[in-house]
Amino acid sequence: MNLINHFFIAFNILFILFNKSASVSEIVFFSLMFSVLIDFDQIIGKYLGKPEYHRRTWLEEPLGLVFFGIPISLVLGTIKTVYLPMTVISYATHIILDYLFIHEVSPFAPFYNKCVKVGFFKSMFLFPPFKEFLNKYYYGHLKEYKGKGISEIFILIPSLILFLIFVL
């Protein structure tokens, strides 16, 4: 899944659930921090020389939510109560979206790193320069999925429309 969809979907869910108890800037922060920047581990993996075919770490898997996301949410929840569910929901949204898209995941990492191919949405890139940027600095191996599957555009357009309705 591309980073744009990660942001829009997390933002929309958080806005629907927390627009009365959190500001738009807080919702943007949690959407970016816990649904988009989780993929930063792939950039680190590239620079550490990990194989291009699988740079995801256990942080992007369900146990990452349990061992990393929930403890962070408990700490942030002490600052403001609403931060606890906002953290967990953003993080969980990232993982769920990754599992909906056609690529390899390791559901039991870090204890068992066997990769399985999951999903039924295929990634697409609307902006070729963005794809080139991601290839250079983020994935290093990114190819638009050409096989069977539902195009990501069917998630992106409604998410973008809903986002615009919320912020305008």
C-alpha cells in the first residue's frame, strides 16, 4: 500500500471517531506517526543492506502492535486519554491495510519469519516521480503489481473525497 492511502484512511477513521475530543492537528500527527512513519523501518533496512524483496520488520506485523504499539499507546495515554485509542487505531490501520494489499508479510514475526503472500488489492502509482522517489529512498525494488487484484485507486479516491469533506 502506498503512503498516501495509509495517511488518508487512518486520518478518516480517526476523524470520524475523535473529531470532538482531538484537534485536526492531533489527528494528522497520529495518522502520520503511527500509520505512515511505521514504514520508516524499510528505509533503515535498505541502508542496513537487507535483501530488497523483504525489508519489512516485525514492527509492521500484528505482534509489532502488541509489543510496540500498545506500550507506546499506554505511555501516550497518560498525556491525554484519547491518545491511547488514537495510537492503537492508527497502528492497527497500517497493519490491516498492509494485509489487504498483495505482497509478502510475516504474521508471526519476530518469532517465526516465514513470509506468506496475502491481499487482494494491487498497488498502483499515480505519480511516476513519487514512484521513482520511493524506489530510490524507500523500497529500492518497487514494481507496480500487474497481476490479478482490485486496483488501489478504488480505495484512494473515496478516501481522498472523505478527507476533503472533513477538512473543508
